Amino acid sequence: MTRIAVDTGDDVAPWLGTVEEVATALARTAVERDQRGGTATAERQLLRESGLLALSVPTGQGGLGADWQAVLGVVRRFARVDSSVAHLFAFHHLLLATTRLFGHDGQWQPWLKESVQRRWFWGNALNPLDKGALASPSSNGGYTFSGRKSFCSGAADSDMLVVSAFENNSRLLIGVVPTARKGITVLNDWDNMGQRQTDSGTVILDRLSVAPADLLTDPGPLSTPFACLRPMLAQLILANIYLGLGEGALAEARSFTLQSARPWIASPAASASEDLYVLGHYGDFWLALEGARALADKASAAFDDAWQRGTALTERQRGKVAVAVAAAKVATTRAGLEVANRMFEVTGARATTAALRLDRFWRNLRVHTLHDPLDYKVRELGDWALNERLPVPSFYS
């Protein structure tokens, strides 16, 4: 695959064709890889070679300089055919953004520049809920991290890793280190029913040396309204993966209905595509996804506006974005699950053959939508609607 050249003078993004090439390649093997699980090594290499790992990197650091609406659109496109690789791709960009939001210019700018030059793929061992890793001060002013980290998406086959550990006083420390550094062991223990190739298993930290220059302490996690955009970007990524999965499920269902489905014996319709009940289901699917898409796009636009404000972002402006993102997260979760579950009502029993693995859309959604409880997002929205209280900053809002 030809590496993308940066072209800021063209109204048409030069990387759109590459996105379609990658999506087409992912679709060809998605069913087989869903069954196999394990690390998507070839597909990760395809992304390295495509140049799309530089999509969110500013042009000043050699990247493609796309805004977040564009990046999230690519995540959604990939999720239609392969939500595992979409997840890995999206988290790579989330981790790049983490260095900018939690670190200072002297850290994130060189990291991003080198990431483009070396085609690094970034992996995750952050998980702020997991307190299984502890940080001990070392003589050089840095820390030693030791313990286990769970749900470490993309750690396998990564070049750089964002890791976290807690001091005894419960202070969360986040560092950026090469995945190959001594003291890091990535376990091959992810075998869940969905998101089969995200490698979201365990990373063991054994006296991992994290130097002062590796630590994201200036300004640090969630320390300013701008730094608080990190969890909102994570939630937007999830929302776009869920929406992409719903769109993918609808596309597969439509193809099966038009090509293979038969009308029920009691139906007066000549084909399944003319059956009134089938049409009613498709109407429900379209409405659910259309509404979710509108909220997701609105939230992405609000996020981009907040991102461009940088450190001038106010707490209230951050809170308004959090409301928009929470609404998108709830809507895309509900719409995606509805379509992925009910798609079999318009395809019939023959669509349940294991060879098609159409259940992968529901399995992927069901696993991924448990990332954080939806009820708490709805409560935040209710508190805003009734009491006009904005969501309190956390790693999940």
C-alpha cells in the first residue's frame, strides 16, 4: 500500500481512498478472524503501512492533521466491517491525544513526530479503575511500576505503551514507555465472546522503570478542563464504534434480506423485501441509527470546538461537551444493540448459520457496551435535564 502524502491544499482529503482500501481489506477476512481470535498482526501492519496512524497527528509533527470528526468517521467506517481493528486504531489515536492532554509540549511533540517517522502503533495499559499496579519512587526521581493491568487493549504488537500505577497515597501516575522495555510482559489471555482481536487482556509490570521524562504529570490527568477532554474522546470513540457496528449489522441484514430471505408462508408478499412486517422492522432500524448518528455527529463537532480552544477551555464549556457526548453514547448503544439483536427477525433462521457469523455484531456490541454502565450516563443526562447540573469530571465523563 502506498503511504499517504500530506496535502493540505486539497479540499478532498488525500487519505479517503486509503481508508476505503483498508476497510475493504479488513472486510475480506473479518469473519474468519472473528472465529480465530488472537492478535490481528497483519491488519495492524496494514495500518502502519497505510499512514493512517498519523491521521490525528498535527501537520507540524509530520502528521495528516485531520480533525476529530474526521478521525471518528474513519473509526466508524472500520467498525462497520471489523470493530476489533477499529477499536485498536481508535485507541492508538486516543493514546496519542493522552500525551498532549496530560503532558507538556516537550513531551508530546517529539513523541508524535517520532511516532509518524517510525510508524509506531500505541497500546494501552492505563485502566484507571485497576489498582493492581503500584508505583514506588526510584533514586532518579522517577518511579518503578509493578503489578498487573487488565483490559490492556492493543498492548500486543504495540511499539509504545501508556501505563499507569498508583502511589500509596492513591495518586494515579501515568507514563509513556516503549513496549519492549524490560519489565513489561504482555499476556495472550484475551478470549472473550466479542471484540475477539483487541488483545484486551493482561499486562504484567515487573519493576518497570519509568523515568521523570516518561511521566505525564504536567499538567497531569484531569487537571484542567482541557485535560478533562480525554475521557470524552474515549467515550466518543466508543459511541462511533457502536454506531459503526449498528450500521454494519444493518448493511449485512439488508444484503441477506434482498438476496436470500424468503417471505413467510402466511405473507401475501411476493418477496421478503415487500413484506409489511419486514419493512416495519427496517423502518425501526433506520430511525434508531439515524437519530444516533445525528447525536454522534453533534457531539463530535462540539468536541472539535472544545479541542481547538485548548487551555482556554472553561469548565462550563467542558461540561456542555460532556452532555453531548453522554447523549451520543446512550443513543448509539441502544440503537446498535437493537439492530444487532433484531436483524435476525428480517433475515430468518438460515441467517444464523455459523459460516456467516452474523452474531458477531451483537457479540462485539454486547462486550464493548459493558465498558462502563449506561445507567450512569442516563443519570447524568437526567441530572442535567432536571437540575442543570453538568457531569462531574472523571475518567468516564
